[in-house]
Amino acid sequence: MSLRRLRTLIILVFIIFDSAAAGYGFELDPGFIKCGTPLAIKNIISGTGKIASYRLDTLTNSIVSGKGHFRVHYDSTGSAAPDKTDIDFNGIPDYIDSVLVYLEYAWDLQVNTLGYIPPLSDKGAGGGDEVDVYVNNIGQYSIYGVTYPDIYSGPSSAYFIIDNNYLETVYPTKGLDGLKVTTMHEFFHVIQFGYLTGRDPDWWMRNAPWWMEQSATWMEDRGWDDVNDYLWYMRDFFNNKTLPLDSFGSGTGNYMYGAAVWAMYMAKRFGDDQIRRIWEVMGASENPSLAAMNPVIPIGLPAAFNEFAVWNYFIKDRANTIDFYKDSNLFKQSMEVDLSENSFPSQDSLSIKNMTSCYAELLFVGNWQENDALDITIIPKAGFSSENTLIFYTTPYDYQIRKLNQVTSTVRLTRTWNRAVLVSSCPDTEKKSGYITIDTNHSTKTPSAPLYAFTFKGTAPNPFNPVTTIQFTMPGSGHVEIRAYDVLGRKVAELFSGELTAGEKSILWKPVNLAGGVYFISVATPYGLKTAKALFLK
């Protein structure tokens, strides 16, 4: 190995693994960490106020992708070189051919389809104005890839380094699948640096890494739905539910990659554009944080965070792939309940932190009738706020969601259920710890006002032509969004968006410029999301 190349590798090791400087509390946990970008940023800006270039320009070859957006650098020999196999005899290793194709696919999806701003010009660094991608042997450093910005004080061009084969045992997802998710993930970091407008060197490390990684991991799955690398990090999220949603750094492992389910919830609930809108708002904020998301979330951050916690109940053995996460049946962990009660009255206290949720399971043991009700009183510690939802549950597809708007609620069952699960969330974005007190009782009294359940009867007629009626019931007032999706999950029509009161509702749908076939109608409310099929005959 040449002295220049050895020096390059030493620099790479230093920039990724030197975590002692600057006192940010962001250190590399032992073992595999998916992406080196957050730690690289920290080390780049630590103590110097300057930026250094860690481009691997000693690599011997470079080639520009077919559409001219990327310049890929690689070696032909040595430990950094990819496999030399060249089945199509074009003089380029097949692995590099795959890199070029996957990069252009990432550009097409993120810039052309999803509407993100193109990467900023690097003004010729690396040999041209393309985005530079360096292929090296980084599997030995236990990361998939790492992205570096060219400056830190505002929107920036960027470049990234990826592995030369993804075959090392450290990678949960190997070979070309590892390459697929990494090119999608790291290119989104390049995009992100074009949005970031922080005004001091500490800005990224105080605020950005958790959302950078959550949304980049979501982008992997958006681009490569069949790879599902993110499933490997679910345990770091679901087994650490006492960590706030924006946690990152020492002691959190791959939590922020498992927490990509937050971005997945946002995208399915409000559409793919929601992730871009958040980047537009947070990227322009001088103090971006979870709180900065509030104005851009249609139902607000507190309600969305509690609804997200409800979604997290419907995974693995309780998976519902229609109303909630599309891959929830593949999740390797269940959301465990914090307490389980089968006798009433009862009183319990659960500890809770900011931006976390807890789950209380209430089992209907004994003589419960459909006209009976649960009396529930939820009292958060002084200075805490809480958002609360009750799930009536029998099976993953036989459930009702009731939003609790008062400290004390009397909630009628309306029918028999296997259990009820109280989901209580603390949507405070400032760091704090406390508890909530939960009083529950079996009530036979009738609530003072009729209580509706959130139900979706589907569409009638079905099949239909030319018009059908979407019928559902609202348990209370709230913002409602009704959308139609095709069988590939693409939104094809926005049918309704606005405020509705409690009660039975009907919305007409007459498709315009749509082909005949199966469509999925999604009704999203503060009380849950439900989906039904409709067959349009044409």
C-alpha cells in the first residue's frame, strides 16, 4: 500500500472514530453503527471552526454516471478495489456499474419524483461538478457509509464514501442490497446538507443528527421497499421506549435508525411530501428541533406523537398492514405494555419522559356488557402535558380507537372486547422526567352524551361507476383527510381535507381521469386511520 493511500485510510479512521473531542456527549457505541455521518460532522467541527477535506482523491479511477449527476472514484487494485468481474466487457467492474445505476435511481426518486432540491455545486472538487462518491474498504470500520459536507456554516455541497463490496460479516444486509440502501441513504444526506442553514458550528450536533438519520433510513425503504434493512434496528427503538424520540449519541446504539418508524408514520399518514415539508421548515430554522415540526404537521405534533404511539401497538403479532405500517408483520419486536389490570377499580402510576409513551392494558375479566363503560382519570405530574388514546382491541383488524380529550372520561364499550389499551404520551419537547397517575373503574352508568366510535363502513356501492359514497363515523370533532391510492400505494386523489364534527359522515367520490381497477380509500382522523378497497368499473 502506498504511503498516500495509508495516510488516507488513517484520516478516515480518525474522522469516524475519534469521539473524545468537543464534549458533545456523542460517542460511538461499541459494535456496528449504521452510518458514520453524525459522528463525522461532530469531529469535523470540533474545536476548530474550520472544515477539512477528506476526499479520497488518491483513488486511481473515476467515472461519471450516465446522466452526469455523479462521479464515482475507485481503485483497480489493492484492498480498496471492488471485484474485477466485468460480465458485459465494458472495461468497468460490474460492481461499479451497479453503483452508477443505483446512484442515478436515487437522484431520480429524490429530486425528480419527491421534489427535493438538487445537491449544491461543489465547484469542481473531485474533478468535476458532479456529486463525488468514493468506493473504499470501509466495512472494517463497521459502517455502511459516511457523508461529509464541504462547509458547516450554511447550505453545503457534500460527498460520500461507500464500501467496495458489503460482504463483511458486520453488515446485516450484504452485497448489492447493502449497496442499494447505502447509496439511497447517503445521497439523501447530500440532499439534506443543501437544506441546512445553521448559523453556528454546533448547530448540526445540537439538533440535526436524529432527524437526518431517521429520514434517510425512511428514504432507503421508500426507494428499495423489498430490502428492509431498517428492520435490523427496530429492537434499538422498541426495546428502549424510555428514550425520547430525538435521542442520539452515547448509550443509544442504533436507536435513531430504528426510530425511522416516526418518518414512516408521517409519510403514510400525511403523504411522502410531509417529509420534504419538514426538511424545508427545520432546515430554515435557527433552532430546529422536534418542536419545529409542529406547524407543518396537519394535526399538530402532540396529537401526531400520540397517534404514532398507537400505531406502534399494531406490530408483529398484532400487525395490521392496511391501517398502519405496511411491513408491521415483519417487525421483530412487539410493543410491550407497562402494566396490565384485570380488576377494577384500580390506581397505578407510570413513569414517563418527554417525547415518550406508555401503555396500560385493561383486561375485561368478569361480567362486562356492551353498554358498560370505563371511567378513566389521567393525571400527569405538574408541569407535564399528556395526550391519551384508548384502543378497544380483539384482533389486529377488529379494533376501535377512542381519543380521550378530557382528564376524566367515561368511555362506553358499545360491544364486547378482549381488552382496552390506554396509550398515554408526553409530547413535551423539553427534557423532563415525571409520571402519570391512572385511575380506572368499571362503570355501568350512561355517559351524559352519546359517544361514537371511529368506524369506516367502506364505500357503497362497491363495485361502482360512476360515483360511490364513503361512509364513516366520527367519535368527536377533528381534522379529517380522505385520499385514494392505487394498488402500488401511490396517491391518485385528494378527496377531502378539513374539519368535521362527531357523528355519521358521507363523502361522494367520482373518479376523474382514472383507469378502472382496485383503489384503496384511506380515512385519516385524530381517532385513527382506516382503509378499505373500492373497485371502480370503467
